Amino acid sequence: HLERHGGAITPEVWQAAEADYRKTFKRVVFPSDMHCGNFVGLAPPGYQVPSLRSPELAKLHQEMWKFFTETLEFLKPIDGVIALGDLIDGKGKRAGSIEQLTCDLDEQAYMATMCLKEFEANEYVIVSGTPYHTAEDGEEWEKVIADRVGGEFQDKAFVEIFGKVINARHHVGNSS
């Protein structure tokens, strides 16, 4: 494109080059382990700890959200999101629920939904995480989140992009 326009980078030249490039390119992001609902999980505004309650935690929440949203702005436009599980933290029973912003799993799922909607992606695939976090009460909350963002829920996802298959899952095998 630059050669056709005498080497000048105008907004029109940039947009044309971007359009050509995007025909053979997909930007897919793989968020994982947001643990919404935990004190140190990702918390959208409205769910962050007030500074009067805990100045340190309030600052952490604000910094995490700022980093999250600034990173997304850098990555956009995003074609797809394949979320790799543990989007919510669950009830935190092992720790006596003392590490939770909320133990209400529906509220945690709304938090995770708000976070995923920040991606503004065309497609969402949500992969199941650890049952302790996401399905302890028998309901698969990441399926609920997938429904709320208009996405697809899978235990393990095999996603094809330009003829290449990505095996996406929360738990991966290991060897000794």
C-alpha cells in the first residue's frame, strides 16, 4: 500500500493495509484464572473494595482493573476470546470463605461476564475450569457466563482458525 501512495502513511493507507492484513489474521485472546469474587481476583468497578474498608486492597483492585483495560485497548480489535476456566472463585470453603468479596456465585458470574464483555470480541468460547471454583454446587457457572456473553461453553475446546486446530483446556497433562 505504501508504494502505491508514494510512501505516505495516511489514515486511509493505514486502514487499507489493516483490512488486507486482517483477511489472513485473527486476534484471539486466552484469558484464564480471573477468580472473580476473590479478594485478589479481577474485580470490575462497582465490585472493588472501597478505600475506607481497605486502602491497600482498593488500590490493588484499581491497579488490576487499569492494567486489564489498558491491555485490552492495546490488543483491540479482538476477534475471539477463548477463556480457559476459573473465571469465578467459588465459595472459598477451604479457607472458610474469608477471602471472598462475595460468596454469591451468581454475583461472581456477573463480575466475570462484565470482565469478558470488556474484550468486545466477535466470538467467545468458555472452557470449564476447576469444579471447586466453578461447579462446586452442581451448577456449571462458566456455562452461565458463556450464555451471558453469547458464547459457547465446552469442557475442552478444539477451535479451528485458518486450518489450525487449537486444543484449549484449563487442565493440561504433565509428565514426570
